[in-house]
Amino acid sequence: MNIRLAVVAIAALPLYSCVHSTYLQSPMHTNSNSYKAIPLHSEEVKSATYVSGMLTSGSSNSSLRDLNLGFIGSVHRSHNIGNFQGFYGATGAVGNYHVDRDYFLGVYDSLFNRNGSNKFYSAWGFNGGINYVLPLRNGGEWRVFGTAVSWTREFGDYLSFRRKIPDSVVNAVDRHRDFTTLAFHSEFVFRIRKKGSLGYKFGYVTSLTSLRDERTPYFNTTPGYFSQTLHFTRNHITGFWQTNFGYYAISSQLGVSYRF
């Protein structure tokens, strides 16, 4: 009798794992606020147009067991006016979200379909922001405080998967097609020689949509993430590396922007 109970208990362990600590969020979480280059005031460029491309890689879910690989492209327009500067533009993303299916026991194999654990996604949207700026020595500047808004609309297999997965096997799942964030940041940019600069930006980004934890009654959370970026500009080209650490997700972006 004891042996039979032990066998049943062992068989039930995977079932427990599949319903414990599972967070399926938008693939744009930690990818919604990519770095946007803006000319220094000392360059005396009032307005500029940029095109950017970046590779992003990251991990999500409990224990960061799911993998997210993608490409993000954008075009934006920037303006310098007095002690202020701003930008606005459009963005698009494509990628693959790899779901760790071991936590779903095979019970929901129909949801993995012919793509298996790999879920394609795409998104498009708009973003914009504004900074208050103070000059530094040698032509650099401190972008003392800035705020930015990002909105994206998602398509693809991963969204369909999240919409079909039962609440009973997840802690929290984002079923929304639209993902909107609000960012707060500060940035230091130092002039290097005549046509170059080096900068560091840090901030916090929060979603404007809350998630309900199905396993904790009356508990809602608003996903957010901390972001930091190192960037280097030479002539019209800016290279940057951005890292993001947030609610059950991390990501790293390596990108380049070109100013027309």
C-alpha cells in the first residue's frame, strides 16, 4: 500500500511543477523601450531623423526558463529646443519565444501545434518622449529627467498560445494584444573629440496594464523593468548596448542607429 502511494506521489510531482510559478507575458516586456539616439545641443542640430536596428535576446518566466530571441527595427525623428529635447517614431519587431514545454506535461500538446515549443511573434507600434537637459563642460549634457511612452500591437503564435492556455496551469498570463508602457529615465552624454560622444542612460519602465495572479486571490501586479544603456557615437553612427531586468524577465539588446 505504501509503495502504491509513493508511486502516485512521484507521478504527481510533474503535475505540480506544471501548475506552479508560471508567468507568460508579452514578448515586448523588457523590449518596449529601446534606446533612441538624439544629437547633443552642442552639435547645433535642431532636428534629425534616425533609423535603427537591434538584436535582442533574453529569458522569461519563473527561473527564466523560456528564451526570447528577436529583431527590433525603428525610425524616429528628434528635436532640440532650448533646454528640452524630444523624439517620436515607429517601431516593429519579429522574434521567436521558446516555451519550456516540460512544465506542461504534454497534457496541452495541441497548444504547441506543429511549431512545437517555438512560438513566432511580431509587433508594430509607436513611441515618443521628452527630456529636460542641462549643459556639461566640453559640449556634453545631462539629460536630467526624461519620460517616454511606448505602444505596440502584437501578432503571431505566441499571442494565440497565451490566449488558449487555461488559467488553471499558470500563475499569470497576459492575453492582451496591445502593450503600453511609461518610462522614466536620466542620461549623461560626454563629448569626445569633435564628432563623437559617450553616454550612459538608466531608468525604469512600467506597463500600464496590470496582471492578476490566479494563485494568489486579490493580488494584481503591474510588470516593470529597470533599464541601463551604454552608447557611443561617431559622426552619424551610434552603437549601443542595453540591458533590462524586470518582472520575471531579462533581456539584452545590441543595436546601431544611423542619422541621416
